[in-house]
Amino acid sequence: MQQELAALLAVQADDLEIHVIEDKLAALQPRLKELDVKRARIAAEVERAQVTVTAEEKKQAFLREKITEHKGLIERNQAQMDAVKTMRQATAAVAQMEEAKRIVATEESELVAINRRLDEARGALHASQASLEACATEQAEARAEVASQQASLDGELAVCRTKRDELAKHVAAPLLSKYDRIRLRRRAQTAWPVNGAACGACDTAIPMQRRNQMSSAGGIDVCEACGVLMYFAD
Ligand SMILES: [Zn+2]
């Protein structure tokens, strides 16, 4: 039994190391998430700016087409002017042409406003694209650092797990599975030496009868108060 206890304690020593490494790996996640959130926020800005630019470009193209169309109309009216025969026809043609010119003037002033808005939107787009690039540059070092820490911890973890699997072969299956159940719940030291006549983890006194049973059975039992495995150290 003492041999099995020694094997279990060796497994436990390795498990405690594994838990520390796993905690360190988990602690890297919030750092990565922070970087991701910041980058995603700027990427969303770029996307919004792109949507605005596209919308203004569409309006600009539409208006340019209208202006060309209405200028063509003015030219045709001009040509008709030369062909009019009566005063009445001339008056109508002039009125039509004045109307078309008025429309073109309105459209051209609208186009000026759109061009100005488009310039602003393109400026905002370029600024957000530049800050996305700056963010990528700024984060490159931090991301590389996290990746290298992760790789080195993964390496340590693999070594510890291989060693743990080897050590666990020396512990009987029922004891190992009882130990693992408690360990997975606690994620901390699971097997504790009996301290005097009390559990080493929670200091609850162990009744005399149980203590006697423990010693005669080879010495490993579960603490009724806190649920850890207790053992008699030599
Ligand atoms: Zn206890």
C-alpha cells in the first residue's frame, strides 16, 4: 500500500504542475480576446465607411447621368429653336429650354454637395483603413508573444501529460479513478496527509474508529467533511 501511495503522490505532483500550466494557458485567452475585440471594432468602422462611400458613388453616377441626359435635351431644344416658324412656337421652345436649364442647375448644385460628401466619406474610409493597418502592426508583437507563450506552455503540458500517464500506470485503477473524480472537481491538491488526528486539508477531526479502519486497511480514505483523500504519512 505504501508503494501505491507513493505512486499516487507522484501522480498528484505531476497533476498540480499540469493544473498550473493549464491555468497559464487559460490566462492567455483574455489577452487574445482583447486584441481581437479592438481589431474587430476598427474593421467594423472600415466597413461602415465603405458602405457610405459606395452609396455616395451610386448617387453621384446617377446624377451625372441625369445631367448628361438633361443637357442633351437643352441641345435638342436649341436645335428646334432654329426651326420654329411662329412666335408661339418660339415662346414654347424658350419656355421648355428654360425649364430644362433650371433642372440642370438644380442637379449640378446637388452634384457639388454629393462630391463634397463623397470626398469626406473617402477621407473617413482612408483614415479607418490606415488605423486598421496601424492596429495590425501594433498588435503583431503582442500576438507573436502570446503565440510563443502558448507554444511553450503546450510543449510543457505535453511533457507533463506523458510523464503523468507513465506514473498513473503504477496506481490501481479504483484508487486512481476515485482520486481523479475528486481532483477534477477541486483542481487542487487532492490527497492530503492526516495531520495528527485530523484531515490535513480541512482540519476536521477523524473519529477514532475510522482512524483505526484506515490504518488497518492500508491508510487511504475520503474525508467526510471536505471530500479529499486522506492518507497516513510515515
Ligand atoms: Zn477534510
